[in-house]
Amino acid sequence: MRHLALGVSGLLLLALALFTGARVLWLLLYFAAAAYALAYLWVWLQTRGLDVQVESQSLRPQVGHPLRLKVTTRERLGLPRVALRFQLLAGQSRTPHLDGTVLDLRPRGSFQWTESVRHHQRGLNVIGSLTVTASDPLGLVRLSRRVGDPHTILVYPNVAPLSSGLSLGSAALGESGGPSATPSASASAAGVREHRPGDSLNRIHWPSTARMGRLMSKEFDSGGHTGVWLFLDLQASTQRGRGLESTEEYGVVIAASLAKTLIDSGQQVGMVAQGNVLYDITPDRDTGHLWRILEALSLVKAEGSVPLPALLAEKSLHIAQGSLAIVVAPGPTRPQTDAFSLLNRRGISVAPVFLEPGSFEDPPDAGALKTAGASDVIRRGDHVAHSLANIMDRLAY
């Protein structure tokens, strides 16, 4: 509207000058054109010659927690900068975030501030770009320009707080009734790999460490000992809902919460999920292993074509007897229960955590509303931590 008003005013002034031929109108027209050109040049220079860097201050950002970013801008052309507005571009929409930061910069000066972004999503997020907006003192011209180099950061799924004493029955417990602290006697080292942050000291393979000149850790074959396997259904056709209010996102949060709680309790946890790609992570219990599972869960997409029962049947051939399979899936369905029976016959205990698919419809399915009092499924809107704790306590009993 400002540019439209200036254009109309200029055309009216030009028309009057041409019609009357008055010298003062021509002088006024020339003065207005020169002022507009100078204002445009001023604003154009204000948005040039700026170095902007954006760094993440969050070591492992999670959905639902503020993502703290440190922004630093420097002036390179030796010009004073007045009332520059910086707005962070965040999220997939690449729209300006919040109202921005308004600041002045001295010639060759710099300024640093912190942004807190909440509206980020699981997976790879692009950060590092901002828009800088400048205006002349009279408000005749306003220009915006994108600055900063975009880069990606990995945002991990939200983890619901569960009891650290969560137990899942004898398949995942030692003889004392508490979480088993060591692999069973049948566990054997399948190989040696480089030491990772979070690996316990008793896993270090000292002969290889001495030979290689760096820390090496033993890698155990999960086929010889019990463990907990998380199965997450990511078949596209079974999913319901959109965005954070979908079976996909609820399933990811549940799997991440269980993985953290069980590994913190000292249990060996693996994960199988067939979505856009196959993630097959053998059980382990160190901190580095937990973050490998959470990294996989941050990247998974419910784009799979393999039915969960087929995945369970195939993987059960490679899981040791006495293991526990926790299955997180929309359901229940008859093919799922048939697959659970197959696992039981092979000596593998099954603990299903079902998501009520009808509750994720928009509007919710009437059948889902009728089962609102049931305790064996999780619905949209449920408090995941409370619902999951109740389900796990019932299954353990």
C-alpha cells in the first residue's frame, strides 16, 4: 500500500507538472524522485555486507523442548546500520519465526543474541537462515533479504517420562527379579569394533586395544542371550491421523520412551522398524546404543509396505528363545494375534502396545469412543506416560 500511494502521488504530480508547466512542480517532482532514489540506495546498502552465523546450543534437541540457537551478525562494509530487523527462518514452511530482533550495528561491529524455537519437528530440520529487513528514516522504502547459510540439525523424538523401575516379566529380568546386569552365559563376542562413547569398560577388548593403539570394544552376538526387542509398525496403510496427532508419531514416542527406560534399567534393547528404510538394531544397553535407537526413530517415516505380521515372522527366526518382543502398532487385528502366537510357540514372549486407530480419525470413529474405558490401548489425546505405565504394569503382572 505504501508503494501504491507513492506511485499514485508521483503520477499525479507528473500530470500536474505537464498540464500546468509550473517550474515549482517540476522541482518538487525532481526532489521527490531524488529522495526516493537516495532512500532506496540507503536501504539497499543496509541489507548488504552482513555476516550471519547460527549455531545450535542444544546438544540433542527433542521435539517439545525449546531449540536454543545462538545468532551472531557482523558488519563488514564499515557502515552504520540502523534499526535492522532479523527474523529467523525455521521449520519446513521457511516462514519468519516470531517478531524478530531489532538492533543497530556500529561500523565493523557485531552483535550476538539467542533465539528459542519451539515449532520444530522430528528428523532433519534446516536452520541458519534469517531475513534482514531495513527501512529508511522516513519509511519510504523497505527491503528484505535472506542472509545466513542454512544447515541441517537432527531433532530427536520426544521421550515420555516413565518409571525407571519398569519391569516386563521374567523374559527381561535376571534370576534375582531385577534387571539383568550382565549378558547371559551363552553370550559370545561376535567381533571387535572401535570404542564408542557410552560403552562400558568391561566391554573393552584389551588385546585389540594394545595392537591397534586405540580403544576397541567387544561386540556381542544377540542370538545367544535374551533381550528386549522393540517392533514398531510403520506400514503406510495401517497409519491414521496427521502430524503430531497421528499413529506414526505416537508410536515413535512410545518406542523412544520404552527404549530409554529399559536401557536406563540395564536391559539390552534392540529395535526393528520397516518404514521408508529397514532399521534392524541388535540389542545392547550402553548410552551410545540408546542414542543410535533414538537417531533411527528420529528419521523413520511410516512409508513401509511390509505388513507387521510378516516382519515379526521373519525376524523371529533370528531372535533367541526367552527374549521379549514389545510390539507397538495400530490394532489389534487378527493377523497380528496370529503372529504373536507364532512368536510364543518359538519361545518369545510378546507384549503388545496397541494404538486405537479409530481415535486418530477426524472426526474420531464412533467405535473408538465406545472403547474409551478400555485399558489395553492408547488413543489420541491420552497421556502417553500414564497410559503406557498402566499397560506395562498389567503385562508384567
